[in-house]
Amino acid sequence: MNIHYNQSWYGEKAEVIKKNQNYFVINYGCKGKGIVSNYNLFDGISCCFLDFDTEEVMPSQKFNPDIISIVHCHTGRYECEFSNHQIFYLSEGYFSIMGTKYLPISFSFPLKKCYAFSLVIDKHEVSQNTKNILKMFNIDIDNLSEKLALDEKGYLSQPSSDLKHLFSEIYSAKDKEKIEYFRIKALEFLYHIASLSRHNKSDFKYYDKKYIQFAKEIHNSMIEHLDEKISLKQLTAEKDFNLSLFHKVFTQIYGDTPYAYMKKYKMNIAANELKNTDRKINEIAMSLGYSNASKFSIAFHSVYSILPKDYRKQNN
């Protein structure tokens, strides 16, 4: 069983950097890091690991007409844009199942970094031999889309304890185990997926691209003026953007409220300064918009559970 690489699936910048009979690794050619490791498990069934650290937006693969795509987000946040310009976010720890009708046209990562696992089933390419193997485990690919109502909407959920353990095993096996291991895990995974019910899924939350763009522009203004106190009410009013809606959209994009996100963002910068420079703690506090070192220390301790002066001592 030979695996075929289709350039149009990954874009003109992408290139194969490693390949054998059942496995290939793609460098997306984006600014930063964009690595996809793809395993061809059975005829019509493949899995891949996505390892990204980039701000770029990537076009999705040009899928065949009858696809089932299962994606689990291990770390980071996975942003998907659909043909109707609606945006969906896959949060850390969640997994989604989508049919061709609801596959995204592009994907990106609002937190830059994202590590995820994906299992793709191309029903047109699933051979009779593959179906016979699946049948031994009572897995009916043809019935899966109907059972989970994938033509009506995608499936979104947190994994059960069994699936969570299975995902952990799969991630740990990357670059360590042979193709046979991933075939076994894929069968185990599909066995659990086949037992899911449409009634156990979470609701997909979609947001219009216009509001996503507004929220991202406000986010950029916030991080460009770290030493200033910025009024979110004023920033949202300038864009005629309801403040309550902004909070909901921002949380969907970045996984935290604006206040919580900015505190973590500033403290990450502070931790780097404390570790790698000799700047005084008060100077660092002022550069991040804190009026005094005491307030800064409280904020730093709430994120890192240690005072700035002790963090510096530890890292020196």
C-alpha cells in the first residue's frame, strides 16, 4: 500500500521533507513552524499530527466528496473558517468530527502554537478489504455519518476517559512506534467513535468573520500598548462592536477573557525579562502598565505561584 502525496492538498509552499512507503512529513512553508506528519493506515484511512507555531492562515486540503474528518486539539487552539465565512474554534482537549459539508476552507492558530491529531476517512477510497477489517470490530463507516448526523452539523465533544487515555497513547507514540501500532490504535479509536451518539455532543459555536476580525484588531491594540490602560469600552465603541459580544468572541478566539488573557500575556513577558535580563522589577512592572512593583508582584504570583524576585533567583 503506497501513500500518495498531492501537492494541491497542501499549497504551493509545502514540500515533503521525509517519506517512506506508509508515511510522509510535510513542511507547510509558513513563517515559523508548520509540520504535518501523515500515516497511511488503511486504504482510505489516514492519520496525521499537526505541529504548528505560526500566525499564518493556511488553506485546507481539497477534499474528495465523501470525507469524515476527526480532529483532536492537544495544545493550543484550532481556528477553522468555512465557506460561509463563519468561524469555529476547537479548544484544547476537545475533539470534533466533521463531514465534507462542514469541512473548513482554511485553518489558523490564534495562540500561534497548536499540536493536534487528525484521523481522515475518505469513504470513496475505503476498499472492501478495509471494510472487512473494520467489520471484524463492528465498525460501519457507511453508517457513521448518519448516526452522528454529520450532514446536519459537526460533532463536538470532550473525550471520555477511555478516549482521553487513547489520545495520550497516540501522542506518546509519535516518532517512536511503527505503522502497525497506529493501525491498531486507529481501529481502537474508531471502535469508540462508532459507539458515540449525536445526543452526547456539545453545541458548535460559530461567529461571523467580521466580529472575529474586530476582536483580533482590538487584541492587537491591547498588546501593542502594554504600558497603557486601554478602555475596552472605547475600543469596541470605535468599531460599533457590542462590548458583551466582544467578550464572548474574544474568549472563543483566545480561550480566556480579555482581562485573564492579558494578565497571562504580560506575565509571560515578565518571566522572560526576569530570567534573561538584569532589568529592575519596578522597571518591568512599569513597562507592562503596572503603577508599582507591589501590584505587579501580586499579578505575577497569581499566574506563576511565585514572587518575581524569587522567580529570578530560581532561574539564575
